[in-house]
Amino acid sequence: KDPAAALLGALLQGALGGKSQTSRTTTAPAATPAAVIHTAANISNAFDVALEFSSWKTTGKFSLGPYQGSLPRAGYRLVYQPGQPMELVRIGSRGTFVLNRTTRPVSLEDKKVHKLLWTRDTNGRMQITLDGQLLIDVPDQNFRDAFQGMVIINQGTDVIVKSVSLNSPG
């Protein structure tokens, strides 16, 4: 199914208050389609990503991270689900592995702009801070080559991204 058509359909259904012209025979709620944006970029193995954003809704999932290859599949993802611990995951040929998560749930639905900084050094040590507070500090050397791009995925949240900046020496 065309992702743009699925996103447009979800938006139209939301505008109609969830009502549909066709009848549904299932009682399980339909999964919210993911809106994915990615850009090709030469990103070295060490990088800094700064994100300014606000969150307005207590549902859904929002993630971002660098990827390797021509498609945004393999790489790292920082995953935010309101009211849940924030997770840093590695996605590779052997599946998805949670590298680390915050010790407490994270809720940012105060409609204020938050500043996230994600750094990775040449030894694979990653640190993630939110509004100056260290959330995650973990080493991982499974991805040793450069990354080919950055991806942002939104699935049912109301996150407003004010700015994204990437610093990649080399």
C-alpha cells in the first residue's frame, strides 16, 4: 500500500472523527500508520544530533536515528512513547535489540520545547541528554562503518519538531 495514501487516509479519518463510510466487521482498533521522513547524509561513525521538539498528545510512538544502507532499516533509533521509558535500540540483520532505557517513564506533553542531544564518540559510546539531564549512557560498537542517512518516524503522536541539527566530523 502506498505510504502517502495511507497517511492521507489516516488524516482524513481523523478529520471525520474516526467515522468511516464503510462498515467494519472487526472490533480491534486499526494500527496507526507510521509517517516516515528520511534524508541521505554522509554521517561518520561519531556524531552529534540535536533536536528541539514539543509533544502535545499522550499516545503513539516517535523515533529517530541514523541508518546504514540505502534504506532506513538498519541503524540506531531513539524511541519515545509518552509515559514509557525512553529507549535506545539497535536494528540490524539479527533483529532489534534494546541497548538501554531510562530508569523512569518520560512524559513531555507539557507543550514546551524540549532540547535533546544525542552524541556518539569514535569508541561507540552514546550519551543522550534531555533538557540538560543525562538519560542514557551506553557503549555499542556493532555499527563501525559510517551511516548513510537520518530517519524520523512518527506513529500516532503529536510531536512538533522545531529543529534538527547534525554534526558529523569527518
